Amino acid sequence: MSTLKGSCIIGQSGGPTAVINASALGAIQTALADPRITHVYGAAHGIRGVLDDALYDMSLEDPAELARLKYTPSSALGSCRHKMKDPDIDDTEYRRVLEIFKKYDVRYFFYNGGNDSMDTCNKISKYMLKAGYECRVMGIPKTIDNDLFGTDHCPGYGSAAKYIATTCMEVYQDARVYDMPMVTVIEIMGRHAGWLTAAAALATAAGLGPDLIYLPETDFDQAAFLRDVKALYEKNGKVIAAVSEGIHDAEGRFISEASTSATDGFGHAQLGGLAARLADLVKTELGCKVRGIELSLLQRCATHCASATDIEEAYAAGAAAVRHAVEGLTDKMVGFRRVMENGHYRCEIQLLDLEGVANLEKKVPREWINAEGNGILPPFIDYATPLVRGETGLPFENGLPRFAKLKKIRAR
Amino acid sequence: MSTLKGSCIIGQSGGPTAVINASALGAIQTALADPRITHVYGAAHGIRGVLDDALYDMSLEDPAELARLKYTPSSALGSCRHKMKDPDIDDTEYRRVLEIFKKYDVRYFFYNGGNDSMDTCNKISKYMLKAGYECRVMGIPKTIDNDLFGTDHCPGYGSAAKYIATTCMEVYQDARVYDMPMVTVIEIMGRHAGWLTAAAALATAAGLGPDLIYLPETDFDQAAFLRDVKALYEKNGKVIAAVSEGIHDAEGRFISEASTSATDGFGHAQLGGLAARLADLVKTELGCKVRGIELSLLQRCATHCASATDIEEAYAAGAAAVRHAVEGLTDKMVGFRRVMENGHYRCEIQLLDLEGVANLEKKVPREWINAEGNGILPPFIDYATPLVRGETGLPFENGLPRFAKLKKIRAR
């Protein structure tokens, strides 16, 4: 394979996770150490930073501070939800990207994100090829949603799953404390895929979790939900139900849709308020004490409860992207293959064609959900357990987390 | 002082905390080890367990499992929100308590709770004295609200404060990630006292916290709130406001009151939904992206983010209650005195008269809040910082918390 010398850009895109900075760190440290990479730039707010000529010179950061990125939540370089147009219809932005790439002699582009970001990677790579500009493009996966195609799981998921399961266990303890009946509804993120909500089943498998779990992989029938809750309520007095924000009726309408009409930058409906709504519904039907809890942003930024397995894998994904690119590969997304040896989990890096992963969504297999669509089966527990193992190494100072403080010095 | 031999009952009451079980453990282990205490009983659901003759024999628990109570959230024995009547009006329940005390030869009663529970302690103690039944009664404080009178702080507060500050720091990282303006409203518990909401200022002092903080100690002026948010929004693009669930207007009406009409067992209004409501208001006024986050139950049960200082102090409070009772004291609540030596914090046990603490509420001093009523001043930071220091020793198994599993064998 040919040696390609030049600068690299690392960008972060889409919703943040607890470990996206661990991936950035893996890429940045590997790139800084590689003689074939002349400059390491961080894009301010993903592809927007490229378009705006807003790049940070990562070599000017204090290495010790940079190393703290491993335990710093959210996207330290800034993220965006910018969807690039089809270049065949409007190539304005692509021409601008090429201009910036030429200005900084960028020969490596590493983009860390979810489905939409892999699509951005793919489009940029194709445009550069067409323009005859040699640039290697690698996608680094991240998404708490765990819905990227072709990879066993995604960096970010294990930590969110660990936080969700831990929180469900703590809420379980709390919700059972009084000698009076109560129904608790916990709303968990996940628009189209139920991976996050299914993580609540880890708490149930540990004996301290929701009684009922509803994913968007099945249609949500409000009458059946009320029947489920009522039956358990009459039997046990206490009921905890976990619901995905993306649960929908048989016609595909989000149950939470009435709550809001906002959309995000990609045109997706912004969901929320579902827990309160279902809790109210239960209260009206059963006349009992209810509580609705929305885990909200906390599930994607809780580095204090991140999974060590997830952190290390996220770092490895970032490092692998750089290593494989300098060795000659391009148009790939770093993926994970699960290897089980004598019952022990191991995660291997595998490279997937960007073309094959962009814009595809991986859902929880229907056979991992019970027939009634209100519970999760053992194969999911076997799948998710290795991903939440190990505790974070987040350092505390004076009782509070100590996150990375970057200087973010603009490149010229 | 006279030696009094007999059984003891330990009960837990009111809303759970991350460390109320640490106090129970301190009391139980100390009582089990003391030859003057013949039997150690745990009351199922606080005073209700006494009334219902539902006591657990704590000597039958596996000591190793019992020891896990130090890191198990919520009230392991069960809690209640039962308010006892004035015995001069109706002494039915007091006669029943005396009957149970006689049945089990109970000479020590330890009750772990907040304001209302200290009132219960006080009433029971007075009744036993009047009835000529010798029984020593000690209150062990707990409340995330930190509103108990006479003590520097309350077990449970430090852990809740640590969780709130940590979560605010993580949300801060997350909320600033996009290159578009956004206003985030975080709703924090605390009906009448703003201690919990003030803890968000620890995050601000660390450079990663809310811009605006509103406590129930001052009147909430919606117009001023919108002006505050708008000014910061126009200057910085990003705004985070932390509000207490108990903020109220100048007439004392809760801002969240329209959201719900439910009340709890003590007749207090059940609040909630405030974050969403204020976020909607900001959206209507400023037309910007908003997010409302309610920390909900998580702030009182997040043992995974508990303060080691709080855990150890909670344990010490439970142990001290038993130690002082067997030494002859009664009608006291264990309190904390803060000792600062060369800038180092130390916490000393002090005993307060139950009479002097029951039903009184301690609020955040007005002079610790800025003149505008939208921010917290340095004296609070100095006060709260030592309380959140140190991390939990919660053990994890297979990536998830491992809480105590008690057998709860009923005494006969």
C-alpha cells in the first residue's frame, strides 16, 4: 500500500455519548504519534468546523489534559447535526470541504458519529475520489442507540446501558419502599431501536428491575399496556414499566407525539414527555399513586457511571481508524466483532464498507422480545452483559468529576 | 446512669436517601454488639411495622449481607409516611405501640427520618414517659432536603448534592455540544428549602454548571426569570437554569402547582413537571431550542454516586444513637457539628433535644443567595464542598451494583 503523508482532521457528530471523547483520544494520540501524519486537527462542531475553517491544532494541547478525554462526556470538539446535500444536486459544501482540505493538506478524515455521520463520510469520500483529491476517509462509530449496521455493538451503548440498568436498580429500591401501591413509568431514549430500553432488562435479570418493558420493535397497544399494569398492580401492588421514547401504535404513530411538535436538525421528531403521559393514564385508569421518570440526557452523558469495557473499546476504535488509514485503507467504518471463547467475551476490530452501513438501522431481534411484546428474553442479557462490565476510571477532585479542559487553539 | 436491658427497634421513615441504610447499619451493628440489648428488631415500614406487629429479627441476617447496607440505597426495612395523631386527642395508636413494646420488651426505639419522623419520636417518647414505661427514644436524622433544625447538615444530603452537582456538570458538557443556541432547565427536589438546588452551584463553581439558580427561599418572578434567561441567551447562546421544585410566586403559590393536584401521605402537595413547563415558557418567549430535565427520584437513590463522607457520617449517626441510648440518654436526635481546623473539615456528633428539632425547617440563609435571587454565593460552596468529598465503595458484580439482600425474618 502507498504511503500518504499529510494532515488529518478528526470530527465528532450527532448526539454525544459518555465515550465519544475516548474514541477521539484514541484517534488523536495515534495520529500525533504517527510520522506519516504531519498535523492533527480537531474540527469544531464536526463538518461545520470544516466548512467554517474552524480547526483546532491538537498538537498544542497539554498531553496530560488531552488524556483526560478518556473520562470526559459529550463531544469535546463540539458536535453538529448538519446533513449534507446530495452532491449531484448541490455540491457547494463539497467544494468548500475540498478547498479546506487543500488549504491544510488534509489527507485523512476521521469522522466519529452515528448513521447520519457515516452517510456524511461516504458522500465526502466519493466526492474527493471524483475530484481526484487523494484523501482517506474513515468512520468511527458512536451511538448510545446501538443501531449501526454491521457491527456487533457501538461505542457509547455499553455505558448508556450500564447507566440505565444501574438507575433502574436504584429506582426499583426506591419505588418499593412504602407500604402503599405505586406504578412507576421510566422513559428511556431510542427512537426506532429498543437497545437502550432493553438494557433495563439487565436490572430485571439482577432481580431489581422493571416488570414490563416495551420497545419500538413491536407495536404498542395502550389497552394491552393498561391490562398488563393492572394485572401486576393487583398481584404485587408495585409495578415498574420501562418504555422506549419511540413506542408507537400499529399505524406507526409515536405514543408521545402529542407531547411535542419539535424536530431536530435532521428533521427527526423530538420526543419526550411520554413517561408523565403514561403515568397519568395509569392514574386515571387505576386511581393509584404513579410516578413518571424520564432519564433524559443523563443516560448519554453519565461518564461517572460509564462501562470500562465501553471506554476501552471506544478508544480502540479511534486508534484503529487512524492505524488502518495510514496503512492504506479508506471508505471504511470501524466495527466490532464479538468473539466468545470458553464463555469469555472478546471484542475484535473489523472494518466495514461505509457504503454498507450508512443510513441503515439495526434493531433488537424480534426473537429477543417475548411474544406479548412486554418483556426481554435471555439472549439479550447474554448479549448486553459483557458490554457493561467494568467501572469508569473517572478521577474526582474535591468530590466532583475532573473533566478534560482543552485549550482549543485555532489552526491557521 | 442506670443500665437498661431490653430489646430495641430500628425504624426508617419518610423519603429514602442513598445513605439511610448506612445509618440503619450503624445502629444495627452497634446494637447487635451491645450486651445490654437483648434483641435487635427492624420495623417493617417504620412505625407501621410497630403498629402491625411486623418486626424483623436482625440477628438472623447474614452479617456479610447486612454489611452491604452501607452501599444499598433506599430504606431496606421499608419506610412509611404515617403521621401519628396527637395522643391527647386520640391515643389508640400509642396504646398499640406500648402493647408491642411490652410484647417484645422493647426498651430502645431508634427512628431514622426527617422532620415528621422526629415529631413521631417525640410523641412516642412523651407517651411512654406518661405511661410509666421505661423506653429510651433516639432520632437518627436523614433527609436529602438538609432542612433539619439544629444540625450542621443531615445524612443523605451530601450524596444527593454530589449526584446533583455531578449530573449538572455532565449535562453542562452535553448541552453545549451543538453550535446552536439552547436553553436547558433542570428541576431539582426541595419543597421549602433550597439546599438540594443550591448544590447545582458546586458544578458552577467547578466551571461547568448552571448559569442561573432559583431556590424557594426567594420569591420566583416569572418575568424576571425570562429576562435573566433572555439576557444570557443573547450573550452566550447557551443557558442552563436550575430550579427548585418548590419555587413559588410572591403570594406563595408553587409555580408547578398547575401541573398536578396530588398530595402525599402527610398532606404535602406532590410537585413535578416544572422543568417542562418553564422550558415551554422559554420556547414560547424566545423561540429557541429548549430542554427540560427533572432529576426526579434519581437524586435520592443514586448510591452509585454517593459521597463517602456522607456514607461514613450516616453510619456514625446510627452507631452514636445506640451508643448514647445504652449509656442512658433519651429524647435526643443525633446531630452534626462542623469543626474546621486549619481549613480542614471534621464532623462531630452532638445530641439535640427532640423537642427542639421536631417540625422545624432550616432554610438556606438569605445571605448565601445573591441579591437578584438567581445565583448562589461562595459561603454555600465552602459549606457544601466537604460534604460531597470521597467516592462510594459500592461493589459491582458483572457490571451492575450489588446491593444487600436481606432475609427479613419476622420476629415472633
